[in-house]
Amino acid sequence: MLTIRRISKTFNPGTVNAKTALRGLSLEVADGDFVSIIGANGAGKSTLFNAIAGSFFTDSGSIVLGGEDITLAPEYVRAKSIGRLFQDPMRGSAPGMTIEENLALAAGRGGWLSHVSKADKAAFRDRLALLGMGLEDRMQQPVGLLSGGQRQALTLMMATINPPKLLLLDEHTAALDPATAEKVLSLTKDIVESNRLTCLMVTHNMQSALDLGNRTLMMDQGDIIYDVAGAEREKLQVSDLLVLFREAAGKNLDNDRMLLS
Amino acid sequence: MISILQTALELGLIGSLTVLALFLSYTMLNVCDLSTDGCFTLGAAVGAVVAIAGHPYLSLPAAMCAGVLSGFVTAVLQTKMGIDSLLSGIIVNTGLYSINIAVMGGSSLLNMNKTETVFTALKDALSETAFAGAHKTVVALAAVTLVIVFLALFLRTKLGLAIRATGDNPDMVRSSSINPAFTTIVGLCVSNAFTALSGCLLAQSQKSVSIDIGSGMVTIALASLLIGRAFAPRGGIPIRAVGAVVGAVVFRFVYAVALRFNMPAFMLKLVSSVIVIIAIAGPYLKSRYPELHRRMTHGKEAR
């Protein structure tokens, strides 16, 4: 589904602030894979997502999604086949517009001059009911009135309303309180499974990195240093991950949030 | 007094088209379009030239097309050329000064005393009806109604929603696979069409265009918009759009009354500036008050 070949990215090249964030990274993700990604601060996890989503062009290498070379496609074009959630729940929806209007934009049905149809409204309602947050009765309220958890759940719904070829989750539960994070994570699991989505998820929570999905990647200094799936992954414990990281990277995993969680 | 109020109503309605343009660009798209003054004059000049050439009805679409072009340039400068949105408005505004004089054939004043305008054309048509004396108000009201209906329908379409979202959260627009540059361009084209129409109607109603007919218009329209916001702070698009029009009319009424009490006419622009300052700075200063209060009382509490 997703084939990344030797992509590199250096920010501020040729200056004292030059930072190589991706070093010839290659990755092959199969259709229906749910990959969790962990790594220290500054390992290049978010940079990898930005490269895939098209926030910037990579300096070299290629990115192919579903057989289509998207290396040089603009961000808004890639968005047709890539859904993305950020850590900040405020980023994915327009606060001044109603829930219904946000969903209508995300669904993007019809021509430029079409209005939201009754059938669409009914479909949005059914979808929202699945979240179990009562949002289906608040469709005419502005999104700005929702809580962080509700907004992130809505964003998840918006990102998957037209099932994308690839779903990118960038620590999408990190800014939520533990109970809400749990809820959003289980919603994520349901939606990914029921739509058989291919998904990459960055997380700082080592336990959920192992619990969710079928494959785990470890990143350090702009490259993938450890890649585990299948039976080997089944047996792994969080403590094993820490040891594996030390062996692969030659240092301790120094993500404060990871150690605390 | 009645005639003064009627003039105020008519000027308010014509000017409210510019206010509705800013409602789209400033409130919805979150772009402060400083090319408004020049675009207003452009609409007035193009409309006048076409009307003088003998096509009073054609003058309206002609002016609007000119407005679309002006809005297109402003939008392309800020979305494709990396020029700051305020600066691109100022640049276009400056460039339009030359273009407007060129449109008026090198003169800075055009007279339409003997020209058939939309107003004179309709005056004859309405002469037998109850609206005989109010033909200007009727024309302005019709234009305002059409624009509000258009906006109410347009902003509910997928394109309209995308334009609103561009002003609200551009990240979200991109992730909905819509190019925010495109929505900004469409939004500014539409809003400038209304600004130009507004200029065109004002010129024809006062039967002349001067090169400074639009100067200060952006501040006057902004003042009206913010007054309108006080009348309709929330609610659907139609209600807020009507609020903007009410704001424009109220502004003109207050101004007309102030003139009655011997305020000199040249004070109009100062008054509009002060209104904009109060409307924008007021809520900000109010939110800062607790901090100020804390500063003043710190150390003076009973120890």
C-alpha cells in the first residue's frame, strides 16, 4: 500500500542550524497493516508523517501510495487519500462552523455549488451516534463548544468518513485526559478495523504501541532502527522494548513522557 | 428631516453592499482586504463610463466584473506570490489609483448629469406607482436583497463552507483536500464584485464620480460591520448579513443626525475611524482589565 524508498530531509541546509531529520529512510507497509511507531524526542516520527502527508517535499527518495507516486503531489491533493490526526485536537476542525458543516466539508460530496442533502445529514447522524458521545443531537452547534476529546473523536470521524488509503495518527490521544484518551483509542481501533484501514500511529505510550496494531517500528535519528511484527511481537513486553532500543541505538530511550507513562 | 433620513437610508443601503463584501472577506475569510477603497472607485468609474456610453443596465455587471478582476489580483498576490495579505491589498489599492484615472479617460472627475443611469431609468418606470419618490431606495434595497439571498445560499454550498473554513482553520481545509489558495481567490473575487457594485450604484445615485469617491470606504464599511455585529452577534448567515446592513444604515442615520447638529461633513472619516477603534480595542481592553486592576491594587491590600 505504502512504499517509501530512501527519503531524506534536511532542514536549514548549509547553515549552522542544519538538521537532518530523515536519513535515507525506507519503509514498506502492506494493505491493512496497523503500524505503531515509537522513538525518542526528535527521532523524526512527526517529520516522517509530514513527509508522507506532504507538508514539505523530501530532498530525495520517493513515496508511492496505492501504486501512485505522490512524492511531489501538493498536500491538499494527497489529502484525498490520506487522513491525518494531530496531537492538538483543535487542528482538525473549524471551531466557528457547526458539526454538520464540518462533516459536510470532510465528506466533500457533490459539486462545488451543491448543498448538504437530507440523505447526507441522516448519514452524518448515524455515524456520529457510533461515537456514543451524544454529538448526533448537537449537529447544529459550533464545533468550538465541544471538549478536546469530543473534537478529536469528531476529527477521527471526519478523517475516515471517506475511508482513506492511509490513516496517520500523530500522538492523537496525547493531549487528552487518560479516560478520554482510552475512549478515543478504542474508537480508533473500531474504525480502523471496521474499515480495514492501513494505519500508521505515532505514540509515546509503549503499552498501546504493543497492544494496538500488528507491527511496531522504532525510530532514532531519522531512520527506522527496529521493525517487529508477527509472533515475535506477540511476546514483547514494554521492558523488552527499552532493552531493544538500547541495543539498536546504543543509548537509553530518553523520551520523558515515555518513561513516565 | 424626512428627506435627510431618506438620503441616509439610501446611502446606507448602497454602502451596505461594501459592508456585505467585508462580511464575506473580513468576517468569513478572515482577510482584511485593504484594496476595498480602490475597488469601490473602480466600480464607480467603470459603471459611469459604461452608463455614459449609453448602457445603464450593463453598467452594473461591467462594474462587478471589474471588481472580480481586482479581487483576483489581490488574492493571487497573497496566495501565490508570497505577499502579505495586508500589503497586497495596499499595493492593489495604489495601482488602482492609476487604473481608475485611466478608466475615466485621464480625468479625475466624471459628470453624469445628463446620463441615463439605473436610477433615472427606474424613476420613469416607477413614476406611476406608490414608490414614485423613492426610486433610489427601491433600487438599492433590491440590490441589497439580492446580495443577501446570494450570500445566504452561496455560503451553504460546499464552496461556501470551504471559504468559511479557510477563515476558521486553513489546516482543516487542506486536510479536506481543498486548496485554501483557491477558496481565498474565489472569496475575494466575489467580495470585490460587491464592493464594485456598491461604488457603481453610489456614483450613479449622485450622478458623478471623483477619483476619491472610495477613499476611507474600508474604514467606514468596517465601522458599519462592527456596529452590525452589535445588532446580530450570532445566528445564521442571513441574520448576520442583515445585521451588517442594519449597521450600515444606522451608521448613516447617526451621521445624518450629527450633521443636523452642525457637525462638519469632513468629520465622517474621523468618526468612522473612532468607531472601528472602539469596536475592536474595546473587547481587548476589557479583557485586560483584571490584570490592570491587579497592578493598581498590588501592595495596597491590607497586610
